Amino acid sequence: MSRGYKDPLYRDVADLVNTTTGRRAVSASRLQKLVMEAKYVRKTQGTMGLMNYAQRLPYQFLSTNEIEMLRTSPRYREFSYRVIDLFVREGVISQFEAMMLRRAV
């Protein structure tokens, strides 16, 4: 079961986003809710549904400018890997899927 906002990984991901954007764009508890939503999407809509969800996700709490800031940040790979780790640990994706995603980042 998820520990959410008390979990250092959730806080680390939130801190990376917030530091890069220069504002409190997301909280650890909000990330926990997003992970739970992702699990539900995966269960009900499969892998393609999850991919569509993941592509739309950043636009829920970041502007287009902030998304570009994250993508061009020197810490983008670290951020991506942490999100992937979070999804694996929470059972959203498998280790194999994580390996494929890491190669794509």
C-alpha cells in the first residue's frame, strides 16, 4: 500500500517539479492521487489508455512553458527515472515496461 505524502520518493518527485518550475506546482499528496488514477486507468483501459493518460497528465497542473522547462532541465532524466520508479513500486507498470521507458528517455 502507498505511503503517499510521507514517502520520500513522492516528496523528491514533487520537489524536482517545484524547483524546476519555480512554484509549488504539485504536492506529494497530489502525486499520490495521480498514481492511484494511473492504476485505475491501467486496470480499466490497458496499456494504451495508460499511455494516453500519461501524455495528458502534465497539462493538469503545469503550463506549456513549465512542461518545456522540465523537458529541457538538466535533471529531466533524473525526474523521469524517479517517476518510472514510482510507477513500478506502486504497481502501475512492470519492471520490463520500466526498462523500455528508461531507454526511451
